[in-house]
Amino acid sequence: MTKVIHVHLIFEKKDYYFGSISAIYTVLNETQIGIKLSSLQHAGLTDGGVKLTQKAIIRQSHLIRNAQ
């Protein structure tokens, strides 16, 4: 299964989807999401896990694909 990280910016009302936690910081900065990279990496996000900050909702899930 492919991991997907969904970042919802609360005040900007925008959604972003990433393949890894580090990929988030190539588009957004820690000020925009309200958490540093090292803190998010150690937050223990698991499949279905959620990390709330004052500026963002960060969820990890998996991508469902059709069997080929």
C-alpha cells in the first residue's frame, strides 16, 4: 500500500497530499503548518493517525488502488 499524508491548512482552507512527511516541507514551511519537521517525524503518525496543530490538520492514511 502507498502511504499518503493529507495536510489541511485550517485558515487558508487548502488541502495538500504528500507521499512522505519530509515532502511536506518542500512545499510548505513550518510556520504555515505550525510544527517543525523533526517534531512531526517523531509524532508517531500511523495509518489513520492525526496530528493537530493550531494551523493544520495532518493525517496519514493509505491509497486504495484497484488490483490490476
